[in-house]
Amino acid sequence: MLAIENLRKRFDTAAEHPLFEGVSLTLAPGQSVAVMGESGVGKSTLLNCIAGLESVDGGRIRLRDQDLTALDEDGFAHLRRRDFGFVFQAFHLLPHLTLAQNVALPLWLLDQDDATADRRARAMLARVGLAARADDWPRHLSGGEMQRVAIARALVHEPALVLCDEPTGNLDPERATGVLGLLFERIQDAGAIAIMVTHSLAAAAHADRTLRLTPTGLVDATVAP
Amino acid sequence: MSSALRHVFLASLWRRRLATTLSLLAIALGVALGLTVQLIHSAALDEFGRGIRLLNGAADLQALGPRDGFSDALYPMLARSPAVDQASPLLEIEARLPDRDETLKLIGIDLFRVGAVTPALLPMGEDPDERAPASGGQLDALRPDALFLSPAASAHLGLGPGDRLRVQVGTREQTLRIAGGVPGAGVGQRLAVMDIAAAQQTFERIGLITRVDLRLAPGVSRATAQAQLGDRLPPGVALLTPEDASSETLGLSRAYRVNLTMLAAIALLTGGFLVFSTQWLAVVRRRQEFAFLRAIGLDRAELRRGLLAEGGVLGLIGGLLGCLLAYLLTALAFALIGGDLGAGFFRGLAPQVQFEPILTLIYLALGVLAGLGGAWLPAREAARMVPARALRAGDEAEVYRARPRWRTALAALALAALCCLPPPIGGVPVFGYLAVALILTGAILSLPGTTAWAMPRLPAGRSTLWRLARARLTAAPGQTVVAGAGVVASVALAVSMAIMVDSFRGSVDDWLTRLLPADLYLRASDASASGYLDAEAVARVAALPGVAAVRPVRFETLRLREIGGETSGEAGHAMALIARQVRADGGLPLVAGTLQPPTGPSVPTPVWISEAAADRLRLGVGDAVTLPLGEQPHGFQVAGIWRDYARQQGSVVIEIADYRALTNDSRTNDLGLTLTPGTAPEPVMAAIRATLGEQQSEMILPGELRTMVLEVFDRTFLVTYLMEAVAILIGLFGIGTTFAALATSRRKELGILRHLGLRRRQVGTLLATEAALSALVGVAIGLLAGGAIALVLIEVVNRQSFRWSMDLQLPIGPLLIFSLAMILLAAIAARLSGAQAMRQDAVLAVREDW
Amino acid sequence: MKHRRRDALQTILAAALCLGLTLLGGAAAKDFAPVLEGHRLAFPEDNGAHPKYRTEWWYITGWLTDAEGHDRGFQVTFFRVGTGLGADNPSRFAPRQLILAHAAIADPATGHLLHAERAERALDPLSGASVGNTHVWIDDWSLSQENGVYQTTIHSASFDLELTLTPPGPPQLNGRDGFSQKTPDPANASDYYSRPQLAVEGGLRLADQDLRVSGQAWLDHEWSSQILPETAQGWDWIGINLNDGGSLMAFRMRHRDGSTLWAGGTLRHGDEEAQILSPDQLHFEPGRRWQSPRTGAVYPVEWVIEIDGRQLTLSPLMDDQELDGRRSTGAVYWEGATRLLEDGQEIGRGYLEMTGYWRRQTGL
């Protein structure tokens, strides 16, 4: 259970007006939500705040009854490696690691031994349809394939929460649909909570609900399928 | 984490192989140079120490006097003292070997006494089991012509039992017979042993010994014995512990050793800078990667540890390579130049390369430390980064903001100034070296501030490239720090050494010119060896046609039991005594006082003391001083202080007429000849050879001597030059790798410039301009820092290490050329490495992250 | 104490001594004055050293009895050796004369000899041998004579000796008025006198006991330039103080095969006139043998000596009185306290010396 209560964030510490405030959201395991909004409204910042990569100026975030806003930077880092999965617009695959190694990276951080990590990473790659390319290098992949690897990496350690920042921003619409389908299938398999920031209505449609971020909070913008 | 460490961090070293190789090389070179210096010296010192222990044996105290010895009547007196259990008299002679033009350390021993103190010196007949009286073998040890060679001397001279060896005494020769060996001397010591009576007779030293080794009676402390016996010793003879006696030589070589070690340390430091540069750039390039890793849960400490591990591994591998290299270099050095690195402190030793576990570990640790140190700031910077911001592309300029650190820089420089004030610690100018390190630190710290200050003040110019370069450096002065730290360090080192060596060389040259007023110099042997000219030989030379005048010089040593009114640790250490004409000839390079003191019956006899002697005796011009001559105290007055580069231990000059009147010693070591106008030296030299014998004299023209001395000087500083070259090389490596990495990390930025219409060549020019500007700032600061370091080296380090002064000389031309070359090389290095980086399609590079 | 550390260095000194002692044979006899018959010994002058001759010794042997009645043998010897070297050398270290000294204690409680030695070149005032009166010294070892009474001082790690030795009468000249022929060739001869029946008083320090001792001793003073010819293997010698106040000195030089090369002696009973023994009056018959566990040398430690038909028997204080100088002088010989018996009755006590049983005795 993720509960965001009355979150508030200023542009920077000196600014008077908040970027957004009054952001509240509650998500149960298996639920997903898409966050939309105008450029510059702070969608990515919201994700960063939830992930602890940026500090908040008010409000609380709770995951499974743990108050995340009370964590220090390193405490958050340790929480992230266990409970968070990330899918970025820019993929962020490490070019010098094979696909299997890229996927194994979160497991390494959890101190799993090489063999176990490799086995699990390959299993995960199989579930995104890239089993045959496990030992290939990222530079040989298409954008869609890269994002599938990133999805595998985000889910390999069975996180409680998956944060996706414009996951299809670098993909053409056809590929985007395929990748998103895969992403949400896998998230549902895992029973994870998912928050996706996106510009695309089509993308948003993959989530259970769609919310719009405004400076004063989140408003429901779910489009009936 | 360990898998991540391996795959994410350490593997990255392999990916940037060129930079890694250069960093490794730099560290390896620094470690190798430092360890080599230490290994050579530790082996030489080991052998020297073994020699000392061998020659001192179990002595508790040693009575030592002037080089030519003291009355042997002292020996029975000491032997019969109740404080003394055993006394062993020795007569040490550097015997000149006329047909080999070298000397051999020869020790006259009392066979019946030496065993109790220095058993290693016991001679052994040809065949120790052969006891038949008919062989006469056992008589040999006492026979007047019997000489026993240590294994090293035997091997070096290629002589064995039954062979003959010619030795020079004065200008005459004596032939000695090799009667056996000195097996106890070990393989590293070249020496010979003969009966003390025979040595006295052969070398015309009847009544003289140079040393009495004492073993004290049980329960008598050294201090007690020194106090009891000291008063009964004549002036000029001192009772020293063997440690004191050996520290004379060790003390002299220590400053030289420390100097070389410091140079090696600076080479290692430069290696550290290179690691810093490459790591910093690696951090910049992997900024997004680190941000991503942080996002998925890597904490700051882990990131820092990962990056430090990269530096540590570089240091470890570089250190291992360096250690390996050091042992190879040491073996090579022993094979080529011997154990004293060309400085001549440890003649007659044949040291062996030995594995030194502790030294090796220390230098390995220093290598690792250089790697860690270089990686420290980049790692800290990486851990400090805000991942959310870094996750977005294009913020590398962030890294190069570099705050000016004027306050820290100024504090370092002020501290450096303060460090020039305290005296040396144990003869080593610790604070001087600290000042050098502080100046270097201050210079590097002032880099960002200087860049930020200087760039806006550069003329704006019309050229787009110039404006771009200027804008870039103004906005990101940190880039200059990264590229320039190595430049500052290497330029400062090179410049300071250049100024110091140039000043030193110039001063030595001037000193030689003034010290050698005669037309031709003649000697029977080196002053410490067994050759000399007697009055009759001098008269014969003076009577030769073409010789207008002769100036005899006599070299001896003095031992002052008290120094500066107190008995210090150095009391009793030998000081050089030079008896020569002063008033008539001048020729002393004075720094204070006069060469023409007033004469008269009530005026005390004048002496001129060297700077080192003035320091040690705490004397100034006009002070009275008592010196022991011929075992009698005599009063003198300091008439002047002169500069002496030849005798670190200090020297005292007196008029030869005064010396002869006080001592009745009429021997001459060096004879300066003034030739009648128009006389060429060659026929005179031929006439002298005909008079004194072909091999019994050495002659040299002042010009040749000057050349020879300067050659020795240059050879001594060869190691210094080598290190300088290494430092410059490392600095250039630094610039090359820095700009290669910069170009790579700025591929996107440069790609945009290509998009905006810049040609590939223009991008190259931009990089070259930036590099030249960075290097300009680095070189300028390096020049200033180098000048300051040179001053510290001349006024503090040299003054305290060697106790001599020198006149500052600035080799402006070479420095200018060197600076321009550095800037040009930086531009070329950046251009080349930039071209390499630009080889990939710029458009592609832009798209990569867009 | 001064000497203790020094003696710890014996092994080191050994090499020096080895060179020193074997020197005795080194210098050619022609460098020295020959001993000629007819030279009259004069006293006290001849008590002193005779540096013109190659070799000279003052050899004291005797028996000491402590307060508890324990008997021990002792030996103190000073040698002066001319080297023939350094005559032209004005150095104070010129090795013209060497002074060597030995001392030993034979204590049945120990079972073997306690032994110490010194060697030096004569170098006044550290060591020397005076001419004209008895004074030989090396450092703190000395033998001197004052008003006819001898005094000797020995310091070593294992024992100290401090003795006065008082002669009861004038010197006993051996051979023909002091001319003692050693072989059939009169060129091998020495000037030789003895001081038997010396009354000894003094102190003996052993490891942990300081003893007052008294007893009888024997002093030989002998100098020569040539004693032992190439053909000789060694010699046997006795010096016995007879219980009747008389004395017996007898020696024989042996061929390499063990047979007698030459013999001689001096026998005096009580206050009677001394009898000079010629080679044919003396017969040495070796008895019980003892083998040294150290050197393997076999010594006849018991003897029957026939003097003009009288059968005298020698019986040692203890068997092991071998002096093993292999690590010092290089010489190995037997030198020990001995009783002289006739018909099973002890008639005197003294010393037996046997050389050349290990290897040929060189030098002396």
C-alpha cells in the first residue's frame, strides 16, 4: 500500500510559490496509475519525490506503513534497491554490460551471488521475449528492445513499486503499444504498484486510472476505455 | 555489491585503457624511482654498515684524530687505563696504487690485539692448516712486506697469495707481497690488512696511529670512560662511540639521499595528479550512469567506495609494476654506476641487490595511496551529485564549476613561508620540504580562482572559436583545474630544479675559477691517500725551468672535541684543514671578512672558515677560535668566511707558513704552479714526470679540472635530470589524457557545434585553443610556484642540508622556451586526442541521448 | 674483572697465538746467537732475558695443597721469542720479540686441565721481558723476582693465581755448567738452569672458591737458538722435587720412531753435590698408556725411569693432563703433575711433560 498525503514541492528552496501542493494518492498492490499534465507542471519531479531522489517540502509518503519522508538519503537508497523499480525514457542501460548483466544489476546491489543473479536475470529476459539475446550488448538493440530490457531490469527484483518516467517517449507509437502492454502485464504478474508519468493518452490508457497533475493537486482524468 | 564493484567500477578501468595505462605508468614510474633510490641506498648503506661493523667490531669507544694520525704513545696509555679492558691500535691508510691509479684501504693491525675487538680483520695465511715451520707461512703476518687482501679486494685487484702489489708512499713506491686473505671481511668490503709496525714503516708513519679501538672494562659506561679518558687525550684526538664515528659519513650522505627521495616523492605525486585527472574525467563521463545507479539504490558510500577502488586498483597495479621495475633499475644501476648514485659517498663498496620486504611494501602502499588520493576528490564529487539532476543529460559543466579557493591557497602559501624559518631536524630540512609541498598545494588550489579571474580579462576577440573557448573556460574553470593540476605540478618541479641546478652550477663554476689561480696543478695522490710531495720534491719542481712560483697546499683534518662551547652530537667529527697561501694568492671565494687581515706580532693568527664550519662552530668574522694542530691547542682569529662546495663537513683554511711553523709538517698534497709568461704547460708537465716518475704524480690544468668537476657535478645531478624528465613526461601525459577524455565527455556539446555549422577542423582548433589557454594558466602558475620552490631549495633546503649558499641565477631563455613548448604540446595533445574523439559521427553522438 | 671477558675471546685469540707460537720455528737460527759451551752463567744477570737468543722460557711447575689438604698441580710458563723481524724498524710496534704465556691447573676434582694463555709483541710498558733480572709480563700476567723471591700473577676466566715462590738455595745448573746438549750434535743445545724446591705460598681462585695454598714448585729457565732438529719427533721431560730436599731433572729427545735420540738429566740428593746424568745413565721405559678422548693421541702416563740401575716409577696425579692447544697454539701435549715412586714409596713430586705424541712437536 502506497499512500501519498498532501505532498508539497517548491521550485527550489528560495521560491515562494510551490510547484505543486496538496498531492494525495493511495494505491494498493496491483494497482497502476498514469500521471499526465502540462509540461513543467512537475510530473517527473513528483516521481523523483516519491523515489526520494528529490526532497519534498511538505506532506508524507508511506509505503507499507513506512514513512518514506523520514528516511535519510542512504536509507532511501537502500529502500529503493529493494522495493523500487525504474523505467526511464532514456533507458539508461549500461553500455558495457550485457543484457543479462544489465538486468542483473539490481540483484547485484542486493548482494545476490553472480550465479543466482544471472539465472534470475535470464528468466526475466525470457519473460520480455529477449532470452536469445541475453549475452548481447545494448548497442545492438532497437529502442523497443532496449526498453524491454529496462522493464526486465525494473522488475527482476520483484519491487513493490514501479516508477515509469515517459517509458515510451523515445519509441514510435507501434512499438510503444507493444512495450506498454508488456510492461503492464509484467507489473500485474508481480502484483506491484505502478506509477507512470506520460504525455501520451494512448499510454495512459494502459493504467488502471489516469490522473492529471495540477499545481494544486491530482485530479482524476480517467478516460473510459 | 561485490559483483557491481567488479562489473560496474573496476571493469571501467579496462574500458578506458589508454588513460588507465598512462595512470599506471605514472604511478609505476613514481614508485620505481622512489624505491630504486631507497633500494640502492639501503644496499649501499647495508654494505656500508657491514663495513662499519666489521671495522668497528665490538669496540665500545674509538679514539680518533686527524686523518694522518696521532702519536702512538697514546695507545699504551689507553691500554693500561683501568677503564679499558682491551685496546686495539690501528693505522688506516688509503694506499695509492700507482700503476692502477686508484687507492686501496689498508689497515695496519696489531695481530695480537685486533682479535679481541675486530676479529673480522684477522689475516689468514695462504693455507691455515699448513703449520710446517719450513713453509715460513706463519711468520707472514708479521713480515714487513706481507699484505692480506679481503676477498673483494682480491677479486677487484685480481691478485692472490704470492702476487705483488705496488703502493705509493710520497712520490716513491714500495712493493708488498700478498701473503693471504682476510676471510672475515666478507664479500662486499675492499680492504687490506698488514702488521701495524710494517704499515708504519712502509708508509713512513713511524710513531703514528689513526685509531685505537677500546673495549671497556665490565661495569664502565661509555660516558664514564669518555669523561675519564677525555682529559688525558691531547687536543685534536676525540673519543667517539662507533655510532658517532660512522654517522660522520652517514650524515654527509643523508641529505643527498633525502633529496633524491623527495624528488621521487614528487614524481609519485605527479602520478597521483594524473590519476586525479583521469578519474575526474571518468566521473564526468559516467555521471548519468552514476545517477541511474543511485536511482536504483546504490548509496553514496558505495559509489564512493567503488570509485576509490578504481583508484586503489590503479595504484596497486602501478605500484606492483613500479616495485618490479625498481628492482630491475637497481640491478642496472649497480652494474653501471655503482652504489652511490654517482655522488661518491660510498667508494670501495660492492653492494648487492637485496629484497627489502618492508621498503617494498611501503612503496607499494605509497602507490596505492597515490591511486586512492587521486581518486578521492572525484569520488567525493560523484557522491555529492544530485542524481535527479544528473539523470537529465547535459549537465557536465556542473562538475567544472570549481569554486575559487583563495583562502585555502593563501593559507597554504603563508604556511609555506613560515616553514622556511625553522632549523633542520637531524640534518634533514623537513620544514623546507614541507614548504615545497605547501607551495605546490597552494599553486594548484589557486588554479580555479586564477582561471576565473583571468578568462574574462582576456580580449573578447571576434573569432567565434576564441569566444567559445573563452566562454567555456570562464564558465567551467574546473576544466582548467583538471587539465592543469598535472601541468602546474610538473612545471613547478621542472622549473624549480632548473633554477636550482643552474644556480648551483653557476656558483660552482665561479667558485672553481676563483679557487684555481695557478697555471698547473700537481699532486702525488688524492689528498686522503698515501701519496704526497716532500719538501725536496717541491724544491725540485720549483727549480724546473719555466716554473715561476709554486703554491703548496696541505690537506689535513681536525677534530674539535667541543663545538660552539658545548659538547654536541657532532663534537669530535672531523673537519677539513687546508693550509695554503691566502694573503699572497687570494683565491678564496669569501662571503664575509677579508683576505688581507692586519699582520703584526700581537695580532692573532688568521683562519678563514667555510660556511659549514661557521655554522657548526657558530663563529663569525672576528671571533677567536682554538684549533688543535699537532696535538697542541693554538689560538686563531676568524678573518673571513668562504664558500666551500667540496667539504660538507666544514673546512678551515690557514696560511701554510703558519701551519708549518706550528706543526713542523712540511708535506705538500697539492702544488699549484705559476709558469713564467709564455711557457706552455706541456713541456713543464713532461719535465715534472721526468723528475718525479711517470706514475707517481697526477697533473691537471685548471681548465681540465674545472671541466672534470663540472662533469662530476652533472653526473651527480643526472638522477635529478632524469626525474625532471619523468615529471614533464607525466605532465604531458596528463594533458593528453585529460583532453582526450574531455573531448569524449563533450561529444554531445561538440556535436551540437557541428550541427550549428562548425567544421570538424574548427572543433579541433577550439579544443586546441582551450588546451593552450588552460596550459597557459597552468604554466604561468607553475612558473611562479617553481620560482618560489627554487628559492626554498636554494635558501632553505640546500643551506640546511649541505650548509652552503649559492647565487640565484634564472635561466630565463630555457624557461621561456620550456613554457612555450609546454603550451604548444598541450594544444597539440588536445588537438590529436580531440580528433580521435571526433572520429565518431558527431550527429550520431548528439542523437545518442536526445 | 678485567680478564674474564678477555678469556671468553680465547677462540679469537687462538688464531693470533697460532701465528705467534709457530713463529718459534719460523725464523732462521742464523739470525740469533748460538748457545756455546763454556759460557759461564752469572747471577742475578742471567735471571733476566737473553733477547739475542731465539727462544727463552721461564717454566714453573709444582704442587699446591689447600687448607683442606687437596692436592692440585699448576703450571705457569712465560716464553720470549725472537722473530728475527723488525730489526730495522723504529716503530714501537716492531715485532722483534714476542711474549707468550701459558697457565694451567690440574685439579683431580675437575678431571682435566684448566688452561689459559696470552700472546703479545713485546711493547713497553704493556708487555716485555727485562734483561738483567727476572721480569716477564703480558699486561696483568707477570713473573718477577725481588730479593731472590719469585712472584707470579695470572688472571683468567677459570682461575687466578697469585703466588710467591722462594728458592731455598742457589740455581741448579743443568748439563755441563748450564750448557745442556739436546742431541748428539752439540749445536742443538740450550743454556739451562733450574730452581727446584721452591717454597710456594699464595692464593688460587677457582670458579667459586678462593683458596690459600702452599706447596713446592720448580722453575726452569732455558734459552736457546736451536734445540729440536728435523729428525726429532718430541721429547719427554720430568722435574721432580725429592722428598729428601733434592731434585731430579731428566729428559730424552725421541726419534720419529719413538727411540731415544738423546737424554740427559741432573740428580741431587739432599744437600749432596748434583750428579749430571749422561745419555747412557738414563733409560726411559713407557708404562700404562692413556688415550685422549679429544685428540685420540696416546700418552704413556706411567713410566719407569732407570737411573744407573735404580728403578723409579712415575704415577700421574690424574690421567687427563693433556693440554689441547689445537684451537690456540696448535700444539697438543701432556703436561701434568706426577708422583715419583721407588719400591712403591713416594720419594718426590713434580711434573712430567710429553710432546710429539699427537703430531710432531714443532717450534719449541
